[in-house]
Amino acid sequence: MNTRISPELDCEPLLRVLFAFENLDFTELKIADPIDTGRQLLITAGLNPNKDYSLFNILANGDFEDIRQDETVDLRGSVPKKFVAFSADRLFKLVVNGAQVTWGKQTISGRDLYSLAKPTTDEAVFLVIRGGEDREILIEADVDLSAPGVERFENAPKRDHTYEIVINGHETVVHQKQLTFEDLVKLAYPGDEPTPNITYSITYRKVASLPHQGELGAGGFVEIQNGSVFNVGRTVQS
């Protein structure tokens, strides 16, 4: 976490606040004045207040409170106040475990959703689907918020998924929604030990993620579904 200090500090005790810009990767700000304005918070964070920013205070209950530039905020408290700013002029409403959230981007990352929802190790975050099965959100995925209405997300116990896929012509059952390059190599060649003289190549089709077919490179991953097909090639160099 980075620390930014207000340019107007003197010998007064410092107050800590947490500030993020268009995500929830917070930077620590140190400020002397216990009562600050939204404009001054933007300046301390290194943003130009003459531009059109939306600023929110993330309350203890998870609600996002809109802060105008001329509005004052009491920064005192035993827990550092959290603020997030967005440069976009369009705002999206969503509800996370009952908390009212305002987001300044069309997409929100799974990582930011998990930061807001704070699920336990036995839980995942789900998009609530009215009249259908709630969709589990992967921490590595992005969620589109542009659909009509207010998206609702809730914590719930993780599901035990089972997927039937085909690897090199053989049907295989796996339990994770996401498979990495390394996972697929281990499934195709379980007895191989990593050595410099062995290289692998992977092609896929009928996967759930986009694109639905293509080549997978080392370090990459895909989201699978029943019937996904993989060909894992193996080259041994002498």
C-alpha cells in the first residue's frame, strides 16, 4: 500500500484515510485536518478537482455515500475512513449483501466484488438471478453491470461442481470451473515431471469463456463447461 501525504501538513497529528481510484486497491493518505472537503481529498490523492470526478465514502455497513466536492467529511475515528473516486460520468447501482453500492465503471472485477462482499473461506459471491439459478462469480472474472435494473450479489456456500470434459480423446471429470494451462498438462500427462526438454501446446474448443475456441498459452486459463474439448500436445527435445 502506498502512502501519500497532504502538502499542507504542519506539526499536527496525522489522520489516516484509505483512498482508491476506479477500483478497491487502496492507497493510504495522511491528513492533518480532521474535517476535510471532498475537493481537498481529491487534491491530496493527486487528482485534479477541476475534472468531473465522483467521490464516495464507503461506510462501515458497506453502503457508498456520495461526497460532493464542497461537502465536509469528519475523518476522525478509530478505523480509517475509506474513499473511492471515479472519473466516468455514468454510475451503476448494485447491491452487495444488502449494501447499496454505486460503481463508476460498466464492469466490476470479481476481486473488487469479493473485497466488498467479504465471503468466508467456505463461501463464494453469487449474482442473484430472479427465476433462475444464481451465478457464481469467479474472483478472476469481470462482471458487466450494464444490463437493465440493479444487479444483486450475495454470499452463499460454495458449490461442488462436476464437469465432464474431453482431453486428448478421453472423457475426464473435473470439479473446478476454471482450468489453467498447468492443470490441463497434469490431466493429460499425470506422470510427467517438469523438465526443460519437454514442451506442451494446448488447443481448445467448446469452452464457456471467450473465445470459445483457440490456443492456450502457459500461464493462461479458461472457464469450462460440460463437453469442453482439449488437445494437449507434448514435444520432447533430445
